[in-house]
Amino acid sequence: MATSMNTMNVLLGISCFVFVCVLFAAGVTSDEEFEGSRTLTLEHSFNSGSQFTKRGIISVQSLKGSKASFTSASALSKDEIQQLKSAAKNDGLYRIRIPLKSTSDVGTSYVSSATKACGIVESGLHDEITVNFDQSGEVLGVSIRANVPACTGLEVPDTNLTTWKTSVEVSTTVAGPSPDTQTYIEKMKRDEQEKLKNQDGDNRSFLSKY
């Protein structure tokens, strides 16, 4: 009977070991590092940020692999095209923002960015959006740039301003090592003690020494 129990314990231990190995092989990650899909709503504004509407959805497939894509909610309407062109003509800004999860009763908070509207127009709605995350998968910030080096006053037909041609990049901010304050303080104390020891060792004046 004892032999049978020992055999069962050994088998149970082996099973547990295999189970743990399978978990790690499957890519189980710690709570400190997020790895998974996220869906973010992207909003935009053509009139100095006084009114935002939904532009589309940013889908993040993987933070580690920096895999993300953008899906437009709809093509720009004639009114939106005119607002964008008007902002470009007046050297205005085109703004975007991403709503964040509300953690209080204050309301929804946002991360936002802006670029010159003329760049968006002259690129034919060809832009690049970068979303920055922390290691837990929370959004830290967003940035946008149009795929043109500079605005030149190029006239762009309305037919080129209906469909977004957007690429999305994701980046993860890694916390750097915190300063070792205690070690630094101890070093300062040792240096001070060494200095005092050297002073106590020979109290003669310069003339007495030489």
C-alpha cells in the first residue's frame, strides 16, 4: 500500500511539473507586463478642438510585437472635408484624442495630439499615429504626423480626401532602474570617515611637515 502511495505521489509531482511547463510554454505572462489585444476609440476635430467626432478604431493585436491597425468609422463627408481645408488654409491644427477608462466621478479623461491641418490635406489623409503604453497595457499618450515633410500650399482635390490611409505604431515605455539612494549615502559616509581619519592621523602644519 505504501509503495502504491509513493508511486501516486511521484506521478502527481510529475503531472504538476508538466502542467507548469505547459503554462510557461503557452506564454503566460506576469501581471506586471500586459500582452494581449486592445481596442481604442479614436476621435478627431477640425475646429480647434471645440467638437470631436469618432474617426475610427485602433486595434492593438500585440504590444510586444508592436502590431496594430486602424479601421475608419466612415469616409469624410463633404462638410468635414471643407472644415479640414479651411483649417489648413488658416494654418490651423487637426486634432485627435483617445478616451481613457474613467477611474473617478470626474468624467472621461483623454490623451491627445495635434498636427498642422495642411499636412493632413497635402498628404491626402496619409498619416501615422503612435500610441504609447506602459507595461501594464495602460495608454500613456498618442502622437500623430502627416506623411509629408512640410506644407507647400499644394491644392488637393476633394476626391483625395475621403479615405484615411493610416498606419499605427505602438510603443511600450519601460521603467528605468531607480537610483540606489541608500548605497550612495553609505558611500558618502565612508568617504567622510576616511577624510576625518586622514586629518586625525597627522595634525602638523605644512611648515612642520616640510
